[in-house]
Amino acid sequence: GWDDSVGGPASREWGRGLAGGRAEQRRRLNALLEGYLEFADFDYRQLALIEPLRTLRMLNYSAWLGRRWDDPAFPHNFPWFNSQKYWEEQILALKEQLSVMAEPALEYYH
């Protein structure tokens, strides 16, 4: 959750709140930065980290589940994890992330 968001660059968690198409992401980013800048300075180079860190979060989540799969609680609570559909969706999402990361990083317009 957001409770661990001070453990790295501010942009580390921002990908979670920047859903939607590019225009919507830009609007949300601007709103987020407007509020953030009221309390702290921001290194705008971090904007280039949003998508790579979002991709890393996706990979880490699957790895987290995989490392704990032998715990009986995990297959019970995450039955979709070892399904073909889950992995097909993960591969598709990662391919989409490759495309997104090939685009220029979001920019802040003040």
C-alpha cells in the first residue's frame, strides 16, 4: 500500500495511481505533482522511472506469490496464480509495458 511509499523515489508508487490513457495519466500526474510540490521538492528526472518501476512491481508481485506457493494459504487465496489464463494475461501486460516504456516519459505541465 501507500504506507511503504517513502522507501524509494516518489515516482516508485505513482504508477499505481496513474491509470487510464496517456491524457488521463498526464492529468493525474499533474494533480499529484501539484500536491506533492506543496510539501517537498521533486527531481523531475524521476518521471522517467514511473513505467520501469511499474513493470518491476508487476514482476515482483508474481515472484512474491511464486516464492510462497508452498504455503497452503496461497493456493487457497490466489487460485488463479498457477492458471494458464493468469500467465497469458501477465505476458500480455508485460508486452504492453514494453510498448509504454518505449514512449517518452510523462511530463509535468505547470
